[in-house]
Amino acid sequence: MPESTLILNASAIQRALMRIAHEIAERNDASSEVVLVGIQRGGVTLARRLSALLAGIWSHPVPTGSLDVSMHRDDLDRRLSPAMHPTVIPFDVTAKTVVLVDDVLFSGRTVRAAMDALNDFGRPKRIQLAVLIDRGHRELPIKADFVGKNVPTALAENVHVQLGETGGADAVHLEKP
Amino acid sequence: MSWNRKHLLDIESLTPEEIITVLDTARAFKAVGERAIKKVPALRGKTVVNLFIEPSTRTRISFELAAQRLTADVINFSAEASSLKKGETLKDTARNLEALNADIIIIRHSATGAPHFLSRFLNACVVNAGDGAHEHPTQALLDTFTIREKKGKIAGLNVTILGDILYSRVARSNIWALLKLGARVTLCGPSTLVPRVFEQMGCRVSYNVDEAIADADIINLLRIQHERQRKSMFPSLGEYVSLFGLNKKRLALTKPDALIMHPGPINRGVEIDSEIADCRRSVILDQVTNGLAVRMAVLFLVNGGKGPQEVGAS
């Protein structure tokens, strides 16, 4: 039975997202240029929540989409083919500030794949990265612009993000093997 | 997610979950085809060989485009222009292609089991693009994809397959796929082309078209495979048209939302009236579009099915 430690509870997650939303608003004066794209699967729910929070701050809706990066992964011939989830980007990303949203930033390879995948939809003016947890161990020169919480981890450990939309209460656990 | 196969040889050996995995994956690839940039790098650096020992245009083009949309390199190999004419065996031909580091070999052959044979000694992935009168798995996958897309489900639907069943690999693959996914399958056509033995697979066999299509949600029409028939299987084409051809009068007897499918190439005025082929209930061109997405999904999945072995090796 793996040992599991609570890192963030529901209210801490809510506070972290609110802080990230304010930081995104502070960084981006031209609010109409900002769109959110959640990375499947964990980032999609977070992008929707951030979108609602930003809509409250800016008093206008913020376009939000979802992106599956399976087809752009760099390990496709080293593993079983991953399950596909919908990519829905119902707006043009060209000349927009795209905030990519993911739950956990780890090696950085998913974010690299996401940036490649995003290129197929247009040429954003800039891409920013928001993550709930940064657990370190980067394998690529990628850094998040907005971080909910930095969590030092060992490689063998696992960060488990659970959000109410997909069942259970909001919580982030660090699982030791 | 359930797919760990390196080959796609037939539908018979697939589980319902594996079929659903292909259909779900194909949905994602269909969305790629609707974008301005229709290409993804999933098979970048891979080599795909179309080994078509039996002539084909649409299936070969569909596989070729599918491979290109996945950024693979594609070689087309046809029997007419090959050393098979000079006496080389299929095994040697396939081994030569593999010596060029082919990663995926797509084979169409007039002999049943040719893909299975290749899969026993090749390291490359093997995809069956039609073997004799045995199976044509990607056709059944694109047909079930189209049915699910249009009807929202497959289980519980009545599907009537009409025409030359005996010589049809499309029929066999479709029967396997549809039964595994919970549809009810009725076969209809001249008794010489629809033997009762198909009842053992779990199908209903009927020789009365009007009765066979009355409750159908899907009517899948098949072409008469003249090239496979060793003798005349029915008196005349004219008689076939009058007894089994789908015309406006027969269509009026069917459910108003019954869909008409055909794997192509269609013979207007034989198995299908020209007007019906172009009517709103015909999804024949949707099948072509979906075929591309399904073949992208198949190439993507078999490539991954090779994966764990490579990890073990590295």
C-alpha cells in the first residue's frame, strides 16, 4: 500500500487557482487577447475553473479549449499507444496569448508536445504556462509562468491531482511507492 | 485503453473493447482531417509499405493518405510492377521490404491468410487490407465507425447486408464486428451467394429482400464479386437487379431513417439505383472520409503495439 500525503486540500486548491487567475490578469493587460487551453486530461478541468475566475476578474468570458497531445508525443514507439481524448479549440489562436494549463509539471515533455500541437492550429502571439503543481525533474528547458505550488519530489514518487468534476473531493496527494 | 497488438490481421480475433478502442481513436484522427493542417507527427521517421498483390485503388489511396497524414514515408508496391512477376515468392518479397527497414506492411492479397503468414516471420507490423474472401478488417471498422457516428450506437441495431455474401471479405469482417458490438445481422441475396451456413455465425439469413430490409436500421449493399466467382452463381444480372437491387419502390418499404451503405465501388443500376446512391440517406461518401480516419487510427495503434518490445530492448 503506497504511503499518501495530502499536499493541497480543497480550499488550498481554490486559493492557488484564484492567485494564478490574478497573476494571469496582472501579466496580460490586453484581456481580450487571452485564451486558455487545458492539456488532456488533468489540465482541462483546471482551465475551465481558471476561465470562470478570469471571467469574474475581467467581466467578460475567456475562450477556453482542450488539447490532446498524444499524436505529438516523443515516446510513441516506446510505449503502447495512448488513449485519445477530445481536442476542442473553438477559436483561432493566431495572434492570441495562449495560456496552456496542466495539473502537474514534471519532465516538460507534455508541454513541448502541447506547444507543437498548438502550432497546427495557428501562430499564437505568445504562449504562457500555468500549472497547479511543479514537481521538478525537468528534462527540457521549460519553465512555468504561473505555479500553484512547488513540490519537491523524488523521481519514484507520484503526484495525484483529484478534482471534483471527475469524482471525489478536490485534493492533491503525494504518493510514495 | 486496450490495444497491445502489433498486427491487425482480422476482426474475428479482436475483443469488443479493442474494436471500441480503434473507433474512439479514429474519432480523434477524424478531427485532425477537419483542421487547416491535416498532418500530425505520430509516425515521423517510420516507413509504411503498401504491398498490394491484388489490384485496389480506393483502399490503397486511403492507406497511403493515412500514412502521409501521420508523417510516415510510404512506398507503394503493386503486383504488376514487381518481381512477383519474375517468380519471387511472397515471403521473399516481404523479407526484402523488411530489409529496407519497413516498419508497417499493409498487405492485400487474393489468398486467405496471407497477412497471417507474413506476421509469423516479419518483425514489422502487418495490417490486412483484404485477404481473398476472408476478411477486410479496416472496412468493417470504418463501417461500424460510420454507423456509430450516424446512429450514436451499434448495440441493438438491425443491420441487413445485401448481395454477394459468399465471396465478400467485407461481409465477413462486418459480421464479426457487428455481432461483437451487439447488433442483429440479417444477410440477404441469392441462395447461391448466401448459404445457410452463415446462420452458425449468429446471423439471420433471408432470401426475401422486402422482408429483410423492412426492419433494418442499416442496409449495407455489396457488389457482386464477379472476379471471385468460379461459375455463374445466378441466371442473369437482370434477374439479380429485379430480385435484389435496391430501388425506390423497395426503399419506400424501409424505416424512414434507415441508412444506406456501400463499401464501393458501386455499380449503379445493379445493386443500387442511381438516385438512391445520391440520396440523403446514403452515407457512402461518409464511409470514404471515415475510412481515412480509421486507417490513421489503425496505423497509430499497431505502431504502439510494437512499443513495449522496443523498451525491453533499449
